Amino acid sequence: MADIAISNVTKSYGKTAVIHGVDLAIRDGEFVVILGPSGCGKSTLLRMIAGLEEISGGTIAIAGEAVNEKEPRERGCAMVFQNYALYPHFSVAENIGYALKVAGVAKAERMRRVREVAKSVGLEEYLDRKPSQLSGGQRQRVAMGRAMIREPKVFLFDEPLSNLDAKLRVQMRLEIRKLHQRLGATSVFVTHDQVEAMTLADRIVVMNAGKIEQIGTPSEIYDRPETLFVAGFISSPPMNLLEVTIPVRGEAHAGDIVISTPAFLAGKPGAAAMIGVRPEHLEISAQGRFSLQAEFVEKLGSVQLVHGSFAGRDFILQCPATQPVAAGQRLLFDIPAAAMHAFDPATGARIPKVQPAGRQNEPVAA
Amino acid sequence: MIERTPVLNFFTHLAMLVGIILAALPIYIVFVASSHDFQTVNIVPMPLTPGYSLVENYTKVWTKSDFGTKFVNSFIVATGVTIGKIAIAAITAFSIVFFNYRLKMLFFWLIFVTLMLPLEVRIVPTYAVAANALSPIQGVLNGLFNAPALLLGLIGIEGLPQVALKLPEWNLLNSYTGLILPLVATATGTFLFRQFFLTVPAELVEASKMDGAGPIRFFWDVLLPLSKTNMAALATIMFVYAWNQYLWPLLVTTRPEMTTATMQLQKLVPGPLFGQPPVWNEAMAGTLIVMLPPLLVVIFMQGYFVRGLISADK
């Protein structure tokens, strides 16, 4: 069992706090992706699990045992670094086998295991090469082999794919996922790339400014973003957000535009809310109640994104590539109430659909 | 920059040629002088073409000056100094770059300041220590033991017994230790290693931590192999430096079997001081012999030397 329990962990450098009380429970064998913009503290959190950064407050426990005071080597974690961090003067075999050498494993046994690992990451023919003679993807595989050979309880990945080109990234992503299915070790993967997060994760942890915004499965995060930040950060193209007031139930006003809203949003004069709807959920039709002038069109192959402005904000419509759209053209669309998300503009919290009994159903007054 | 300018080419080549002549001509004259017999070399002006006594002069000066022993001494000293300097420089730089402790920068600057205090400046105290290596410890201990008596003396209480501790004498004069040790401390080397260590990516340190390697393992398995070119550069500079040492060996050795090749050169020119005409042909032959080892070291190491100084290879 190698579950990771992170409770109330903080990190500060001098007086600057970068992580403010993070709680996270990672189950044994789970693949968790920590996702967030750069500088949100996601790498710091990973490095604290690894033991490369001191923990300023709170505890981290691996397999039920607090590891705050333990050296990295005693924690049973292996790490794959962003820039691979291979030893440049060692051959591939030596790089992979170094941990075993340090641990004092006899040479014959070491070579046997190195070959075994090299085989599973497809590097058998390159064992004698130096890292400088390998391509980016091969180096990445060496780094993974180096992590695998220790048969760790926990795999830590620190943005391991961000130095690869787009095609290789997709391929390595698959390989990492396969590796996880085969080994079943608890894995923590840090990235700023949401596609990576969506495809790899059992659960995603979205972080922002040193705090966890939301923890959930990829579909939960996509379908039900808990905060305004998550709504704007997850998925590409981003969610369209509109600042509205909801004077009466069922009606949102953005300037002189009136949008019908789901019934759960209670109305109150002057009550403000943020309404969000994903570009792919907008319904484009000739009978649409709203209109948007296309400023420019991004063609992505299967779909095209039409950028324009609506109710004074940047707005994106997604339509099939078959539909002819040109810049300057006016498009009509509808906003289906079912696809609508609503957030409290003051706290950024989601206004939930199902209200606890006995509580008034209101957005915060402005 | 690739340019096609015949005029500029001509002048750059000219400048190069002048440079080569300036550097090589004196050596050529030394070579010519070392190849003539005693009479010819003293003709004014001296002939500028090689003579016929080359082998004779070299064998004569080699046996007469006992260069066999002197070369062995010089090699032991130069190699000892080089290895010592590299070892100390690598270890100090390792400590300064990869560990965090209080007053770290102070220590670094203390080392750095010694760049301004070459051996020549501190030669008298260094000699005193070499004459009795334990004398500083003895002095400190005696000072500590006698401090109470001294303080009480200040406030008028006298008559406390004075301690005069006498440690056994440890004489470094006329020994390899004495020739090597005072030359081993090196700020240049520490600085060179520090600059290189600073370029080693932090991930490499972290990766080795994750692999379970402790600091010494990391130093030995990762850092030292990576600093190979650096060490070669330092070794080149330091070997030449140690080989060319003159003042310190002159002070610290009195027995002829402990003297070094460089010291012996001065004895090759007894000259007018001793009422004889100088034996220039033999002196020049000796000079060339003594020049040879550092020259060979530079030639063999120059590839590494340049790469080490600019740290291009990683």
C-alpha cells in the first residue's frame, strides 16, 4: 500500500508563502495529475513529496508513515524530471542502473535488471550510448527507466513531457499511461497542460496561487467546475464567461441582452453573477436569439472557432468545419440553459444546482 | 566571421609571423648556443647556425649537474603540488557550492583574498612554520594556558606559574612535504571549480538524491567525472607553476640531493662571480632540458586546457 496523505501542508520561502495549507489524499495505485498555471506551487508540492524541498508546515505521509524528516532515498519515490536530468557522462545502462549501484546490488544482477527495464522502455539497443547521442524521446525513456528500476512505491513526474515536440508528447503520454496500468504504482504527475491532465489522470487536482481549487475526475472537472478559476482554466477553447445581473428568477441581464437562465438561480434586484458556457455547447442556428459578429476564425480541422465579442466580452463559438464562416459575418446562436454554469463573482465559487434544504437560493448581492 | 579581404589577411599573417618570431627566436638562440663548443659560443657575435657539440653538451650538463636526481625531485614536487591543489580546490569548491551553512560567503571571500597573498609575500612566516610545523599549535596552546596568569597580572596579582609547553619539533626542511605543502593551497583552483560547479544543473543533484546517492557519492560519481576538463586545465597551469618554483625550494632545501631542476639552473652559470668565464653552451643546454617537461605537459594538455577554461564541454 502506498497511499499519500497530504494534510495542511504549507511552504514558504522566508516570509513569502507559496503554498497555503493543502490537503490531498491520494489512493494506492491512483494516477493523480496536479494541474495549474506556472507559479501555482504544483512543482513545489511534488518536490515536497519527493523530499527535495523542506516542508514548512503540515505533514506528508506515504503508506501511512510521515516522511517530513526523511531523506529522499528513504521515501520510496522515484522521480522523472522535466529536463530528464540524466548523468551526461554515464551510458544509458549506467544511468538506468545507478540507483542499484548506489544500493550495492551486484553487477550481474544489476545488468540483468537494467536489461529488463531497458527492454520494457524500448531502449535495448541503446544501452551503450551516452545521453547526448539520444533524441529527446529516448532521453525521456531513459529517465523513466531510471525511475522504474527502483520499483518504487510512488512515481513522481515533474512536467516530463514539456520538452518534447507535440507528436512525441502524445506518444509518450500513452506510454506513461500504459506503464501505470502495467505497474499499478501510485503516480503523481505535475503539468500545466490540461490535455495531458485530462488524458492521463484518474483524478485531477487543479491548483492556483498555492491553493487547491478543485479535486475530481477529468469529467467532473469538465462538467462541474467548482470555481471560476477552474472554469476558465480547463478545456481549450476556454469557457465563455459573462458578467450578468439576475434581477428575477430565470432571467440574466448583461447590458441590454437578456438570457434565460436555469430555474435554480434565484433572482434579486441587483444580484450579480458570472455565467459560463463552453463554446462547444452553444447552439448555432438560423433561429438563434443572440448574434455575434465574427472577428476572426480559427480553423482546427474538424471544428472551427469563431472569435467575436458578446455582451461586451470576448466570446467564442464553436461550429463544424463544414459550415462556411468568414470574418465580419454575423452568426446567430442560442445559449442552452442546461449547459450553463453560474459562479459567485465575489468568491469565485460555483452556485450549486442542488441547494441544501432550507437555504435561500440566491446569488450574493452586489 | 568569414571575410575575404586579401589586405587584411596579409596583415594578420604578418602580425602572426612577428609574434612567432618574437616568441621563438630566443628559444632558437638558446638552442644554437647549446650546440656549440665552449670556444665558439664565446665568439662575439655568436654564430646563428647550430654547431656540432649538441650531444656532448647535453650529456655533460646532465651528468655534471646530476639532473637525474633533480628531475626526480622536480617531478615529485610538481606532481604533488598539482594533485594536492586539485584535490583541495575540488573539495573546497564542493563545500562552497553545494552546501548551505552560515558564513559560507565569508569563507569563500577569505579564500579568494589569498589570491592577493602569494607565497613570496608570506615567505618568512611560512619558512618559520616549515622549520617547525607544530610551532603555531605550540604558540596557541601556550597562549591559552598562560592567559589566566596574564590577565591576573594586569590587575596586579602576580606570581602565578608560567607554562612553557614544548611540543616535539617537526621539521619540514629538506623534505618533499616541506617542498609541496606550502604551495598546495589555491584560490585560483577553488574559484575555477566553483565557477564550473555553479553550471552543474540542480536537477542532477536532485536526481542523484532520488537515486539514493549521498553527497560523497555524488561528488565522486558525478561531479568529478564531469569536471575532467576542468581538472586538466588546472593541472596544466599548476604543473608549470610548481615546476618553475624557484624561491621556495631555494629556501627550504639545503641538501643538494633535495634540490629541484629549476634551482640547479642558477648553478649552471658560475660565471664571473666565481672568476671564471660563463659556460654558456652547457647553461643553455641545461635550460632547454629543464624547459622540456612543462612544455610537453602544455602540448599534451592544451586541448583539455582550452575546453576546461571555457567550459564548453558538458
